[in-house]
Amino acid sequence: MKLISELEGLFAREESLFRAQLLREEVARLRKLEALKASSPDAASFVAAGMRAGWTPGDARTHELVDALTPFLQAVYENDEAATVERWNALYRLRMERLLGCLSTPVPRPSD
């Protein structure tokens, strides 16, 4: 998958340890998808299994990504490299919005 090669290239040049770790996790997920694709009898089975590839911690919030994740998984299954990259960018953007939104939510403070 061309996307894996591109992310590995970014990883090799990444100076931020945090960003490097994120890229390493993304590559691992994409490799997992490659293995799932090889063992899936059809697209529906692949998409269902791909939904549980660890897109969110414990896949607890993966349902929030369905609108972007499903088309991405379909592109991966169809070996459509251009659509895979385009849909990856949309999925990644949505995942980061969810992550940053979660991290930026103020924690309630006890009253004095």
C-alpha cells in the first residue's frame, strides 16, 4: 500500500517523538488492514473487521468515525490508491479533531 510507504517516509524524517509515535501506530494499523484484507472473504467482512482495528482507544469511540472510516476501508479493499490517500486524509483529520476536542474539554473544578 502506497500510503504505508508515505507514512514510513514521514516517520523517518520526524523529529517530534510524539508525532513519530502516532505515525508508528498508524503504520501498524494499516499493516493490520493489509492482513485483514488478505483473510477477508468479501468487502463487507473486511469493512466490519477493519472497524475494529484500534482507531480509537479500545475502539470505544470508533462509531464517531464511521462516516469517514467506511469509505476509507472500501478504498483500501478496492486497492484504489488515490481514493485511499484522499479518504485517509479525511479520516485522519476527523480523528485528530475528536482527539483534540477531547483533550481541550475543560475539566470541571471543585468550587472553593
